[in-house]
Amino acid sequence: MSRTATDHTQTFITRQFMAGNSPAVRIPTSMAFPPRTELVVIREGDRIIVEPKEKRLGDIPRLLHALNDHFIGGRPEFEETERDWS
């Protein structure tokens, strides 16, 4: 296992195995989430990311950066329409 002091990244080499009918991997206790933590599994190409469902305040910059992929440009101008209030 290797650590990088700047980003708190830990690396652990493991292999996929079958647990019943589901593929599974073992992770060391030092990398585990607290018990009963609800997790989200995301597939990004060849990567599988496991993260807590509940977001933390520190995740906001990453979440905002992810929105850039879906941003279509400037905000459309508001067009006032005449309404019949009778």
C-alpha cells in the first residue's frame, strides 16, 4: 500500500472474485467506510468508483466541476410576456 501526503490517496492491489452470483473485491479495514454507510458505485470507462452516498461540504468543488460537462452556455434572457389579468 502506498500513500501520498498531498491528496490522502491510498492504493491497494486486489483481485475480483465471485461472492455468490455477484463480482466482489476485498478491501483492507483501513480503507473501509464506517459500518452501515450507504455507498454509490459508479462506472467510468475501465474504472469503478465506490463512494459514500451522502456528500460532504468538501465535495462541492468536484461536484461543480462535474457540472461543466452539462453546462450548455449562458442563461437565456428572460422574456416578459403580456398577460391577461381579467
